[in-house]
Amino acid sequence: MSNETVPKVDADIVYEEEHPVLYEAKDGIAYLTLNRVKYHNSQNSQMLYALDDAFYQATGDDDVKVIVLRANGKHFSAGHDIGTPGRDFHQGRDDRRSMNYNHDNKPGAEKAYVREQEVYLEFCRRWRAVPKPTIAQVHKGCIAGGLMLAWVCDLIVASDDAFFQDPVVQMGFPGVEYFAHPYELNVRQAKEFLLLGERWSAERVLAAGMINKVVPREELESAVQNWAEKLAAQPRLAMALTKQACNQAEDMMGKRNTMDAVYGYHHFAHANNSLVKGDYIAGFDGKSMAQSNKQKSSNKQKEG
Ligand code: ZN
């Protein structure tokens, strides 16, 4: 068995932010703020581990009753980091959070399978299970991996300039790793959302039941604050039990099992990309994805 491990990739990583997630707690409310402004909060491991730390801190603080997840910068989140100088997917971690080994010296399809299990699938499940109510405060772009961060929250409030999109079919994938689409939308809507890969407006995802509320951009912060204050006045354990009950109901409807199954399809697609395109994400990078997404959006506007 000579190929069980391979040399680690020693590529340069340039982090533009020392603190890619900001943490503040006040009057019973913890604010977790994505802060990779320069790269539209695209998610590298540095940011995802920082976010996990922030959720852990808010969970452990008895003074915190409710958690708000929001973002600095132009967009809520452009998705997973596929091309910034801080892209660090090839790096292992000594502070892994799930019972798994490091991916960075593993060959072939094992590398992405192991890494994405930790930082995408299991992280999102951890955050969904936080025993305190969470509110996502979404403005502008919430794309692909960005959806995962909004979806793990209990309530989603969006500004009227927000848009939602999972455009990864063009990269060969059946959606992002946290495959919640047929639960966040109904199945037929999920098929349209995925197969066409178009941007959906805040109003459209509200009508589809994917989010709770749309407000004018200038009222976004105060609308979230208003709900957070109301939640902070509710009894802690009752909220934890209510949240657990709803999540349990979703899992009884198959959410967790669906996700486990589709995680396998997703990684078959990664492996197929490597075989056919020579690259596990089919040669796409941040720029080419953004260009292609903008193109889709302008085509759609022309079609009316
Ligand atoms: Zn993936």
C-alpha cells in the first residue's frame, strides 16, 4: 500500500484578515459577523473555524439567549473560497472538530471527501444544532455555500436587495454539500433552483417559504434586532426544546438521511471532475464563477 498518503501541498496562503469573523455579545444577543469583506465573505477554512469558535462561545455563554449571524461588506457570502489568496483547502488542522483525520496528506478523492465532511457538512450540522435560536441577517448575495450559512439558522431575515442562488450544476455538482434544498424549498422548486441555477430574489424565496421576512435594506438591522430582543425575553430551555422539536421533525422527514446520501453523489461528482476535467471543481475559480453567474442573471433579465 504505497499510496495511502501523499506529500502535503506547500502552497502559499495569504490571509487578508486576522479576524475573519467578529464576535460581540450584548444584552442577551451574540452577533457573529462574517468579515472577509475584500472577498465577499467567501469561506476558507480560516473563516469557518473562526465561525465555529464563535458559535461555540455564544453557546457556552449563559448570558447569551439568541445568536445573530450577519456579514460585513457588499454581500452576505459569495460561497466557498475557490480562488482567493487566502484559499487554504490544502491545509490540515490540529484543531479538527469532528472525529476524523486530516485530509491534507491523503491521495485522490479522499482528500476532498474528508475535508468537506468536516468543514462543510459537519460544521453546518453543528451550527444547526446550537441549542439557542439563531437568526441569519442576509443582504445582497447569498450564493452556494452562502446558502448553507443562512439555512442552518432558525430564522432568516433578508433585505429587499438580497438574492439567492446555487449555481454549482455548471461545475458538475448536484448542489452544495449541505443538501437541504428540497427541505428549504419544495421538491419541484428545488429542482428549478438547482437545474437552472438562477438568482432568486428575496421576495421569491419568501413566497417559497425559504426565508421568514423581507424588509427594505435600511431596516434590515433594526428588524433583526427587534426579533432578537423578543427572543431574548423568552425562556431558554423552552426555546432549545422547541428548536430541537422542529429539527427532529425535519430529520424524521428525511433531511439528515437525504444529506448523507447526496454527500456521496456530491463526491462522486468531485471524483468525476478530477477524471474528466483534471480538477476536482472542474477548473472553475472565483472569477469564472462570478462571471458566469452574472451572465445568467443578465440573460434572465433580458428574458423578462
Ligand atoms: Zn464539494
